[in-house]
Amino acid sequence: MPEYKIPTSQKDIENAFGQLKPYMNPTMAYYESSRCLFCYDAPCVQACPTGIDIPLFIRQINTDNIAGAAKTIYDANYFGNICGKVCPTEVLCEGACVYNHQNVKPIEIGRLQSFATNAIIEKDKSLFDLAESNGKKVAIIGAGPSGISCACELRLLGYEVDVFEAKKHSSGLALYGCAPYKVANEDVMREMDYLQKQFGFNIEYNSPIDSEEQLINLENKYDAIFLGIGLGNTRSLNIKGEDLNNCIGATEYIEPIKLNPLNVKVGKKVIVIGGGNTAMDAASESARLGSEEVTLAYRRSKEEMGAYSFEYELAKAAGVKGMFNVSPVAILGNNKVEGVHFIKTKTEDGRVVNIEGSDFKLECDTVILATGQQKQTSFLSKINNLDFDKKGKIIVDENTLQTSNAKYFAGGDAMNGGAEVVNAAAEGKKAARGIDAYLGAIKNN
């Protein structure tokens, strides 16, 4: 029997995708903040990619200075509310909490962060005073975490900002790719609306930038351009049967679940191929949508998986089964998926080696490929003098995030190859400062 039934109502969806980190009420936040030791040189701050002053904002919550706490958070991370929910706090700030060394539950930093920022968003309270316009204009391609963070910081510095987004909503994978039990769509969109009101940047939705002519127009119209384009579709395994019906990439599978889960039909027997965090999400979501059997298949051992251990435990709790040291040879079926042909593997000197004669077949009606996303090298090739490495990642100056084409800066997955929302948010802000330094240097010459 599956752990979850097939949802037929919004209430069923809410039950299946209950928030892992629900909002605290003020009493809960007060008592949780009271547990903080307010460490000097706090390890939680060192573990945060955006360097939020965590002891300070927790103390501010404890003294009922909620606006001050939110300001401390947003000063460092413009995705403060979303990151409080989707960050892997278990291995970042909370994982670094000194309480872990005492076998005491770490401070719930993520939930406290979301509590403070949500309180301000609900009141639509203004926290920032923008600098006067400096007459410079910057174009941002992509309204994901890096692009929006870059836009906020640039507006704070007095720049005019236009964001060009291919889809009809902003926030990138925070909306389209983060599992619904980690963050609700409503929370994502409320923070995006709040930021746009606060900082006044312009977003052109349904406006993909994908041609050389469009790029040249941007170069002529704007003083600098930020690339926050993210990654592309799921990478192919180049095996037989990937074109069968019900064989789908994980990112393509997760997006409609986020946007309209009641319209998503999942298979009875699902095999998810991959060992990263996206694979865990795809498997867990399939189980929560009522799949009778969900199997996670990975070509290396459980210990070698790229996913965080808590993500795997979360998938198992939803009823997902793990199958390790197996590699897909072909996806089987006529017109639609009927199974997967696997071969067993072992690791020798760090390489995956097939075990001859160990082939077997496993029946299923759906295959989800969580095999990573393609880099957008075809688009990047259209930008003059823009360098990217052999893996397709944009090469930047690590201090300013400026690319080999001086007018372009970059951040997020297109530059780092695929990381967390918090990393992208940090990089967008860093790039904005790089842009400010670059345009200031031009002005002073």
C-alpha cells in the first residue's frame, strides 16, 4: 500500500505537501530565540553563504524588534524568507550550531529567519531607502535568485534596472523547482512582490533573450548586463528509450507539480534515476502524489550519493525505496515506458564499472531522469568574447563576478554549475557591487 493516496482536492494536496518548516507564532519565536547563546565569532554566520548576522537577528527577535531582525536578514540576503524555508540549514547554519557538540537540538535558525521576514512582508513595511538615481541602466537576464538579488542591490545603489524573464513568474527554481513541502508558491510570490515594491525594479515577463540581435540591443541600451540565466533542460543519458512517453526529466516533472499539482498524473510504478537532491525531490513528490511504488536508482553506493543524507531520509519517510550500484542500460517499452534494463555496478579507483552478466529488468510505467541539467552554452556562444569552461560554466573574476566580456557579469547556476538558492542570492548581490565598481571606474576615467 502506498503511504499517500492520490489527491483529489486542495485539502489532499495540503496534507501530502505539508510544510517542513511552518511559520512560528510570536510565542514560539520568543522561546526559540531565548535558547540562542549569541556566540562570539558565531560558526552559524561562517556557514551562511550570505553571511547573515544570525546572533544579531535572533537577539532582535528576542527583544521584540522584529523589523530590526528582518532588516538584518535582508541586508545580507534579499531572499531571506524563501531561504529560511528552502536552505539546507541542516548542513549550513544549523549544522554549525554549537549545540550540535552538546547533543542538544540546534537553534531553528531557518524558521526564525522566516518568522521575522514574513512578519514584515505581511505588514508591507518599508526597510530600505534607495539612493538617488545615478543615471546608469543595467539589464538583468533572468529573474531567478541571482537576478532578483542583483536587481535589489543595484536599485539600492541608484541604478535603473530592467529584468528580462522568459517565464511568467519570477524567482526561478525557488518557484519552479523547489519541492512544495519546502516552500509554498504563495510564500515565494509574496516575497517577490514585496521586493519589487521595496526596490522598484522593472520585470518584463514572457520575454526571453535568446538571439544575437536582442543581445546587441541590450548592449547598446544598457551600461552593464547581468546573466542570471540558470541551467537548461535535463541532461540526456544517451540510452535507448529516452524518447518514450512517460520518460521525463526531473526539472520538467517537478515544475507542473509546483504550479498545478491536481492536474499531474503520476505513474503507479515510478523509477527515478539519479542520486542528487533533485532526484530525492522527484521521488518524494511522486510518492506524495499517490504512486504505489517509487524506486530511486543510483549507479554508485548510498554513501557516494550527491544528495544530503537528510533529503534521502525524507524521501524514505514518504515511502521511496533506494536501489544502489545499478546503472540504466536502456528504457524499455513500445511508445510508452514499460520498464528499465539495468546492470549492477561497482566502484574501482573512483570510477563506476559495470559487473558483467549482472543485467536485470525492473517493471515500471514512469521513468524520471534526475541526471543534471544542461548548460546553456548555445546561448552563451552568442555573446562576443564571453568565456566558459569545458563544463559550460561562465568564467568570472571571483572578486567582482565580471566575465571576460567587461560589460557582462554573471551569477547563479549558469556560473556556479548548480548550487542552492542562497548561493545564487549571494552571487547576485556580489555581482551588483562588481557592476557598481566597474561603472564607477569608467565614470572616473
